[in-house]
Amino acid sequence: MLLFVSVSSKAKIKGLEKIDRLFNTYANSSFGMIDPEGIEALCSDLGVDYTDVRILMLAWKLKAEKQGYFTQDEWQTGLKALGVDSLSKLKKALSDLEKEVEKPSNYEDFYTYAFRYCLTEEKQKSVDIESICELLNLVLGVQFRPQIDSLIEYLKVQNDYKVINSDQWINFLRFCKEISFPDLENYDAIQAWPLILDNYVEWMREKHS
Amino acid sequence: MGCENIEFDQGWGEMEKGIEKLKRILAGEKETPFTSREYMTLYTTIYNMCNQKAPHDYSEQLYDKYKETLDEYITSIILPSLKDKHDEFMLRELVERWLNHKIMFIIQRSVPALNEVGTTCFLNLVYEDVHPTIKDIVLSLIDKEREGEQIDRALLKNALDIFVEMGGGQMNRYQDDFEAPFLQETSNYFSRKASKWIEEASCPDYLLKSEECLKKEVDKVSNYLHSSTETKLIEKVQHELLVVYVNQLLEKEDSGIKVLFRDDKVDDLSRTYRVYNKISQGLDLVANVFKQHVTIEGTAFVQQAEEAASNQASNTPGGHEQVLVKNILELHDNYMTYLNSCFQNHNLFHKALKEAFEVFCNKNVYGSPSAEILASFADHILRKGGSEKLSDEVIEETLEKMALSTVVKLLQYVIDKDVFAEFYRKKLARRLLFDRGTNDDQERSILSKLKQQFGAPLTSKMEGMVTDVVLAKENQSSYQEYLRNNPDVHPGLDFTVTVLTTGFWPSYKSFDLSLPPEMVKCVEVFKGFYGTKTKHRKLTWIYSLGTSHINGKFEPKPIELIVSTHQAAVLLLFNASERLSYSEIVAQLNLAHDDLIRLLHSLSCAKYKILNKEPSSRSISQSDSFKFNPNFTDKMRRIKVPLPPVDERKKVIEDVDKDRPYAIDAAIVRIMKSRKVMTHQQLISETIEQLSRMFKVCLEISNIKSIKKRIEDLITRDYMERDRDNSHMFRYLA
């Protein structure tokens, strides 16, 4: 009995060791966590761009709290969940990760996470328009290209809002999913849509009239 | 009898004999009546003939032969007899012939098919031919009756029964051949009558006539018309008499509704209600005229007030406002009484009254919004409230109470209630701070009435103000005690401070006034005292609200001057300098030009010339100079030098507009807090409902947008959140 336990725990420890070693490759020793520089290095080793959406997905999988940083705990839990312990395995896992995120059960969670990830200051509730536009492009651009392009155009020209809150954010996704585009036939401003989308639709309708 | 078959000719021979006999009877010739035996024989013969076995069943031949006989009888006897008669006689003849004809059926009872033959023959040969004529005769008789003549009602009834019976179970002959033309004729008749009466008769008389006509027409139904005609008949008559001319009738110059009200004709008004109540949507018509009438009366009062204001003839400032409010209240009470006594408290009339009042209770009078007028009205009463009462205290108080409940009553028709609240608040502030002996009870009583009717948001700040003043008195005692315990810090002046809680009171500009040194000391001492009581409060001094008592050592005699603190600051400058120019005063006091001009005017160009101005023109200019006037005097030893208040109207309206988003916020939070979870739709409609108690807001896009904006803000501030699964539901976050 004991023999088996020790073997498996040895295996576990061995696994953890590899993960930790990988962690230490990128971690900033004085902080004890991977900082933006480290992430950049990781990205280049993985062969993806720093701004690639897959890195955001990785952060989501790791449940990373702070943008640009991975703690050791997050790293360990995340890589274990991915079932990887080496760089090459991680590279392969990234494409699987994309499919995992796209599953309807995960997508909304990932989408919400993406916003939260941008809240870098303590007590920050909203994200500035510039960053939102980039994030929208990154996260929804592929699936909803025409809507996102149009929405981003509007966000940049309007000046009612300088920041976007999480409620507005979550409704952008709902908008893309539910509202027919580009006719916007089934959009009704009397319903619970946030005001910014009411304004966007008005702007669109004026543009096309 | 035996089972022998009866041959046709034999059987028919029997029948013919019977028919001939009957004809003779009907013709009135001498003839013995049928015996039972004779009847029996006839029945049996026919019965057998129809029920014999083939080839001896003769029903068809019998049918044909019988029809032939009938046709012959009708054509040769009945029709001629009808054709040579007219009018009533024709009618009579027809009825008689038909009744006789029905007797013939007795013979046929055993064979149902033959029964129908009788009716069909009569229908085709007689009825089809004569019914238009008959109808005309009937209609002319009916019209005769309408004109007051007596007619044979039984005859009419019988005649109309024929129409019914000719339908053979259906009402179509009666309806098509009689009823439709009858209704048309009725419409025409009453249309002619109505157009005549509307010119000649007064409104009450017309109504009486109409009531009578309707009664008589209903009578016709029970006497000779078929019951199914009743509803249609009544509808036609009501339409021609009462609906077509309703406006002309009720708006009659000399006798219409407005006169009925003027002369308190309760019976006539009740009749109007009663008569129109019976007409579908009739009351709508009356309520409409009523609404217009009330609107005109109310608007006339507003016009009067407008004219009085522009003439400025009355020297009682706001006198026209008093009169206007009193007039409107009387109007209201008056018509409420009528609603009860004549209109059965029907909610159509309540609604009409409300809509009428809403029209003129929201008109401006000479630039003054109605909300302001109402607030001034209340202010006027409450200002008298504490001062010396006249002889009959009880009556005075009752009148005041009634007057104050007037305000509450009329406020329900004012749309922008928050404008009223703001004006009221400003005037309340002046009463609390400047009036001696304000009647706290009365103030609180009206506030609680307002709260009851219109909700706490309207009055909560004002209640806070009243409390502040009460607390201030307590505070003042503590301050006196503090001075007693620290005699060395005593500033040497009697100094009373009222500490106001910022959120409750209207916002006041605070000037950086340079105080005279005597006053500076007072302020410092009080600050020291206040610091011992609470650490975390900041005091902002509003000198414009202060009052000072200054002793003026004038040559004739010393006089105590009651002035505002700002005025005092100006006057005290002259203790140090004999003569000051305008610019010097500006420099020393640090006041804005508008305010300083007002102050100097009150001290040198108004009723009391305490300062002499050079040049002594009637208005202040920035090049003027001022000197203390040692010769100033008055018969009193103590005078109040008034400072006319600044027109606050524009500011009030600005302030209210600024406050409205917060009112929306507060409403949303209140609703969410109590309901915890709501759908978007519910939240919008409830918010609008609550807000419309305060100001005009309806369910339209711009308001929905405003509310959405506030919701958004509240979400950001974590007061509420959207449900994750139901995007149209919101939850309150504690």
C-alpha cells in the first residue's frame, strides 16, 4: 500500500517539479511570479504574439487574477488542468484550448473574464474605450466581424461614454448573438438594453436612412 | 264506417260542402253553425283520404284541390274586398279576413301540410300585394298618435301580428316589411321635431320633452309593436333627439349647462344625467361639455388675475394671487358638490373635472408659474400664522386650516409638484429664519398633509428644516451656558446662531463678506463653542440670512435699526469714516455689485434715508458717495429697514431642473430596495408612476432613456445588477 502511494506521489512530485521548473524559467525571482516580461518571453517561445487571443485564453484557464502576471499557484493549477508539463506540450494545448473556450458553456465565462482581466487598478469598475475596442476585436472579432467593426467605429466617434462597465460589456455579446445584422430589425430600445446600445442602433439607423 | 276506401270525388264532395257552408258563415249570411258531428265527419274524411293505401291515398290531390279552392276564394272574395277600402278601413278588413282565414285551418289540422297551404296562399295572393299599402297606413296611424290623436291600438296590434305571422316562424317579414321602414320614419319624425325644438325650447324643457317622447315610444311597444323592436326604437329616438344635438343643447346660451350651474338648477342637472345615462356613451357627451364649461370658468379666473397683475392696480402685492386661489378653490368645491348631488359621483365626471383643472391650474400668471402662486398663497397664510390674531381666534384658525387644505387640494392638479416644493421650501426658509413666532404646529401640519397626499420625497427636506430650527433653540441655550462658563471669551454682543443642515435648506451663495470686527469676534467665539460639541462638521456662514440690531445715534433721537447683516456691515463702515465712495465701500466689503447696489439703495433711496447719497438721484451708480445722515428720524424708536428679496424664480426653476436626475435616482433606488427584484419593464413603469407624482413625466422614449441612464449609473455604483440568466431582470444589491 505504502509502496504504491509513494510511487504515485513521487510521480506527482516529479510532474510538479517539471511544472515548477518551467515556471522558474519565466518567473521574476524577486516577485516570485511571472511578470509581463516573463510572459513576453513565454509568448515568443510559444511562437504566438503577445497580443494573441490565445494568451488571454491561457490566462483564463490559469484563472489569472492580475493582468500581465501569473502566480506560481495559478501556473501550477492551470498547467495541471491542461495536463501539460513542458513547453512543447503547452504549445499543442493552446489550440485545444481554443476549442474548449468556444464551447457555449465556457464562452460566456471567458468573455466576462476578458473584461475583468482589464481592471488593473484596485476598485476599478470600468475600462476605457480604447482598450474596450481592442478587446472586442480580439475576443469577438473573428466570430462577429461585421458587428464588431461597426460597433468599434461607433465607440470611437461617440462621446457620451469614456468608459465601459461590465454590464455594458456583457450586453455587447448578447447584442451580437441576438440581434440580426446589419438590419437590426429585432432591436427594441424600450427593452432592457443598455443606453449605449440604444444610441449605437440609432446611429446605425441614421447612417443607413 | 268499415274499412272501405273513400273515393276522391266522394270525399272531395263532402269537403266542398263544408267549405261552401263556411264561406256563407264568413260572408255573414244566415247559416247554422257547424255541429261537432259535422266537424268530426270532415276531419275523419280528410284523415282517411290521406292515409289510405295507394292508389287511394289522395293527399296530393287533396292538397292541389284545396289550394285551388283557397286561391279562388282569396282572389274572388278577399282581394276585391280589400282593394276597395282605404286607410283604417282597409286595415280592419285585412285583419278580419285574416282572422277568418285562420278559422279555415281548423279543417286542416289533421294534415299539417294543408295548414301551410292556407298561410302560403294568403301570403302569396294577399300579403304580397297589399303589404306596402298596409305598412303606410300603419305608419300614418302611428304618426297620428305621436301628434296626440287617439288611434285604435288593438287594430294596430292585430295588423302587426299579421306581419309577424307571415314570417312563418322567422321575423324577417316583420323586420323587412314593417320594422325597417318604421324605424326610418321614426328617425325622420324625431329629426324634424328635434330641429324645431332645439331652436325654440330651453335646455330643461327640451330634456323634459325628450323624456316624455321616450316614455311614449316605449308604451307603443307594450301596446302594439313587437317586443323585439324596443331596443332599436329607443336607440333611434335617443339618437335623433339627444345625440345629434347634444352640444347645441347643452351649450345653449340662455339655458344650457352653464346656466343650470349658475342658477343651481339641481333637478335639471340631474335630469340631464339621467337622460344621457340611458344612452350608450351618452355620459361621455355630457362629461365633455361639463369639462369645457369648467375649463372656461377656471381659465377666466386666470385671465382676471393676469389682468390684475399687469395693471398693478392693487397695492397688495400678490393680492391677485390670493383672489385667484380662492376663486379656483370655490370653483372646485362647487363642482364637487354637483358631482355628488347631480352626477352620482360618476368617475367620468371626476375625470372631466380633473382634466379641466389640470388645464388652468398649470397656466402662468404674468410670468409666475402656478406652482409659485400656490406656494405664495400658503406662505401668505403661514406668515400671518404666528402674528397677533384678530378678535375671533377660533374662526381665524379654522379659516387658516381650510385655506391650507386648499393648497393640498389644488396641488393635485399642478403638474410640476417639485417646482412647488422648491418655491415652498424657499419661502419656508424665510419664514423660519426671519419671521418671529412662526406657528410650528401649523407648519408641521401642512407638511404632513402634503406628505400624506404626495409622498415623503416632496416634504422630507422641509421637515428637516423645521427640526433644524427647533434644535437651534436648544443649541442656543447651550451656547449661552458655554458663555457663562467662559466669561472671558464673551464677544460683547448678543449673538444668536441658527445652524442649518445643508441638505435640507435651499442652497445659498455664501459671500466672502468682510465683517465688521465686532462681528468677527462673535463668529470666532461661536466656532470655538461649536467645536466643543462636534468635531466633524464644517460651518459655512451665510451672512445674507442674518439680522442685526444696530443703534443709530441720530441727532433728533436714537433709533434702533433692524437690518440684515449685510446692511449692518455697510452701516458700520461709517463708524470709521464720515464719507465713503461707492468704490471704497466695494473694496472694504468685498461684495458683488448687484448685491451692493441693492443694499445701498435700501439705505439711501428707499423709505428710510439713513445714509445721504451724493448726488441725490433715485438710483445707485458706481460714482456715488455716501454719508451718514445725522438728521434721520422716525416717529418709532425701532424700525425695520427692509431689503427687497431677489427674484428667485429663475433660480428655483434651474435648481429643480438640476435636481430631477437625482429624483429619478432616488426613485429607482427606493423601488429596487423595496422590491429587490424587478423586470426592466416594471422598473420603468413604476419609476415613471412615482415620478409623475412630482413632475410631468410620461412613458416616452426620452424619459426611458433618462431612466436607463440612471440605471446604468446605479449598476456601476453597485446599487443593483442585471440578472445573469434573465437579461431583462434587475436585482437590488444591499
